[in-house]
Amino acid sequence: MYSLRNKFLALAVLFVGASAHAQQSALNDVYLFNPTVVDPTFAGQTQYQFHSAFQQKWVGVEGAPRTLALYGDFNIKTLGVHVGIQSDQAGPVTRTSPFVNVAQTVQLAKDHKLSVGLRAQLDNWVVDYTKPRNVVFDPVFQGITRSALNPNLGLGITYLYSDRFYLGASVLDMVGKGWSQDQPLYAHAHVYAGYFHPINRTTRVALSGVVNRTSNAPYDVNLHVLLQNEKMGSAGLLYSPGDGLGFALAAPLHESFKLYYHYIYPLNPLQALSNQSHTIGISYRMKIQKDCALQGQRYF
């Protein structure tokens, strides 16, 4: 049972988290499972793969952020297409967003490629005044106006050298609206890079990182070190300075299925409330194989 101090802290965390929910992307720290959540240029990389994921942060805290997502990845001639729907909940606020990403890759020179991507999205915001308790008395949640579908856009660009290095940037939530006139939806930017070092023909070490930036919020940095094997899957460490430390696993269940798991231990005051956040996902890939135009961390 929480002490009285921890109860007050829990309520403060939920209210602050809910008010900042419109300023953050819930899956930034697990983009290894599906990098299109931070950049549409990765659309079409795992052609004809279907993916589902569930994330629960701060286990044991009422109203803690959670995300449920379904994705599908395709190719239409030279275009990569990625469609999906994602539902993010933080405290009393839920954002449900169907979207489509479209990407085009061009060959600049031998071993040099450039990919550009566009995201078109619809956001639906819902506020449940029964979760968490007493939220109806908080002035932040008065005058809610968003209940219809609101259009949104995102852009991204990624440079790839051979299959060893990539560097990219994106801006999401460019034109969207938040769940209240008093809580605008700020655009958030991402810069990311990665390097693959081969050990042998089937095994490599992947080093990658992503920096996230949103107005009126601190920088969010995520670093990853992964050991990847074509037959056995992937395993590695994740680190976000001042935020969390954890690990990620990906294991094949069958030649067409893969299971993903991600654990984070908080390195901040949230330790007083919860010591764990989990993400679990499963993917299915149809047996339609074509050459992939752009390779990157999606092959985790």
C-alpha cells in the first residue's frame, strides 16, 4: 500500500503526464520494434509484415501511460506503404490515431541512398472524467473541446550508406490539435543514427540512438546496443540518461512469426511508485520477398 506521500506523488505524476501527453510520442523509447513511429521514411522496409504491440509504463500506478498498436507494411511498385492504428492513454486522456506512411527511396550513388517519407494521420481525443479519480476537480481538464477526428501530418528523411550506417531526422504532429484549446499539440522532432558492425555472415552488432525534442519539454535521448543474429533473433541493452535502463529481446517463434519484449527500469523519482515498464509485441511476415530499398534498425 502506498504511503500518503506516494499517493500525492502518484496523482501529481498522472496530472502532469496527462497534460504533457499531447506533447510526447508514447512509443519513442521503443522505436526499435517499429521505427515508423518516429519517421515515415521506414515505410516498406519489412514488406508484407503485420505487427501488434502493447506497452504498459509504470506498472502498478493507476492511470499510467499505456499504448496498443496494430501495423501493416507493404510495397506498391516503388513506394513503401505502412498503415496502422495506435491508441495512447495517459491518465484520463486517450488519443486514437489511424495513419498511413508513404516513403520513396532514391539511389544517389553507389552505396548511397536517400529516403523521404510523409505521414497522414487522424487524431481522436477522448477524456474520461472517471479516470483517475477526482480529475473532474482539476482545472486542467475543464472546457474539453476535442472529440472529432483532427488531421495531422509528419515528414522525415533518412540517408543510408551501404548497409552499415544511417542518419535521419523527422518532424511529427506538425498541424494537429490537442484535446483542449488550452492544451495545444506541439510538433516534436527526432534525430537518429545507427551503425552495424558485422561479426560474421549471420551476426552483427547494432549501435543506434535517437534524440527527441518537443517544445516546453526536456530532450529525450535513447541509446541502444544490440547483438543480432539472423536465425536466433536479437538481444541488447537500452539506456536513456536520467530516465531509464533496460533490455530488449526479439526471438523467432516460427519462420514467419517473431516475438518482441522490452523492459525499462526507471532512473528517476518514479522509482518510488513503480520499478518497471513493459512492452510486448508479435509480428507476422508473409512469404512475399523482394529486395528492400532501405535498410535500418527495423531489422531488429
